[in-house]
Amino acid sequence: MGGGTSAGGRVPTRWSEAVRERRGAGRTLLRTQGLTVTDIHCCEDRTGFVGPGYEGMYGVALTRAGGYLRRVNGEEFFVDVTGGYLLWPGDEHHIAHPAGPGDRSTILQVDMRLFADRFDRRPAAPHRPNARGIALDGAADLRHRALVAAAHRGTDAFELTERTHALLDGVAASAGQWTVRGSGGPATVRAHRKLAADACAALTARTEHLPVLTLDELARTVGASPHHLSRVFRAVTGRTLTAHRNQLRVRAVLNVLAEGGPGPGLRALAATYGFADQAHLTRVVRQYTGAVPSSVRRQLAPVESVRRQLAPVESVRRQLAPIEHESSTRSPYRRPG
């Protein structure tokens, strides 16, 4: 691992054969000493588990779009845009896609020393001595998305490396949130984990219907009562269903803002994703990310949008440039008379 960056600090596109075999593709965004960042687009559409595979790296996987079910060393958990999971060498893993294909993830591969500095303490949780799943708060999620956007814009390796270390610090602060806090034996714990994963999969599969989806409808989808689902989901994930649904809606808004161009206005986005009005959308986005939507749009703007925004400035700059004289030796002043 490691080895340093290529000329100019940029790493060319690389399609991973291992990822290609899983019906997807990967692009390396950064490779420097002890640290590699890869953008993964998974096109796997099989709903049953595929595997086994065996992990060969230390690192973190964070999800930006879609969701999937992952089994690591026999433990199952659903991964969606509100979190990710930790990677340990030797882990046996399987993957399934009950919510459909199209996942977008970022793999932060680090060396053993960097990993141990942040993640070597296993989360303490009943019946889950090797828990891998993690949840991200809104600020860490925005930092993740801004890192990817900056890499695609061509930001230099120095800044990308600094951004990545800041992101890893934020991920470490969130690690271990997927814990089982309720009582009961292993069979009950497994059943509760499965119910929470089923709810996550149902919410991810119906992202476009989140504004009108009711708790009763979600509970019927996963075969539980609303009260039982709400209580179990909070015990397993550490957050309420309402908070999880709000985070999914905010992430959907971030995806739209990251597309660049004029795009829909905030009022239209608020109506599309079920917020009361533009002010409500702004409050919720700021609550979960620490930034207002206008600031988010600038942070996530693709390179084409940045160029369009700078074009008027360059035009004015050219118009205001000083006019050159025919001869550099001619004096700009003339004597009267």
C-alpha cells in the first residue's frame, strides 16, 4: 500500500477487475502514502447473498446513494446513505441487494497504523463483539460528499489528503452507533437486527415516496406493528425512524444539489421531498449538515458548474484590462501647445 501520487498529484482513472467482477466499476480519486480513496459504482442487482469474499485491507466504506445488505463474519446489517462499515483484513463477507442496484460508495483504504489510531477499539455491544456497521451524522456525510466533489473537480493531492484525514476523524467519532441496546438472547437480537435492516431496505427502495410514506405503511411492509418497529429500530440503530427518514430526505436533496447547473429552486425541492416550505427545508438541511442549501450547492458543484460561475468574472476582468499603447516607449503624457 502507499507509494505516492502520480505527476501533478492526480491519479488517473482505474477500473478495478475485482469490482468489475461484482458488476461495477471503481475510480481511484487519491493514492498517497498509506491512504487510497476509491469511488465505487456497484451495478449488482441480485437480491440474494453473493459470496463469500475475504477482505484484504483496513479501511472504511461510506455510501452516497442506494443501499445493500451486508453479512460480515455471520453478522448482517443494512448499509444505506446514512452510514457505512469498517473493513478488517480477513473478514468474510457476503452482499445482497434487496433494494435494487445502483449503489455509489467511497472506500477509504488506510494502512494498519492509521486505522489503529482511530478504529482499533471494538464497539462494546451485547452479542456483537465484532460489529462493523457505523452511522454518520450530517456534518460527516457532507464532508464525505464534499471530498468526492473536490476530487472530481481536480483538487490537488495535498488538499484531498487533508480532507480525507478530517473525514476519517469524523467517521471515527460516529463509529459504534449501530449497537443493540435492548435485552434478550441472541435469537431476539438477530430478529431485531433483521427487522431494522428490513425497514432500512424498504425506505431506501421507496426513496421517491418518502414524502408521503406513513409509519403504518412502512410497518405493514416489514410485517410489524408501528410501535414495535419504532421501538426496535431505535434500540438497534440508536436513532428514531423519523430521524432516519429525515436524513434520507436530506441526502436526496444533496444529490440534486450536487448535479450542478441551475437545477430546481429550493421551493421546488421542498415540495418534492415533502418539506413544509423552503424555510423548513433550509432548517432541516442545516440541522443535519451544519450548512444551508446555497452553501451546499457551492461545495458540491461539479467542475462544469464552477467554470460557468467563473466565466462572467473572467469576461469582466478582460474588459477592465489596461489598453496597450502602440509603442512601449511613447510617453502617456503630452505637452500642451
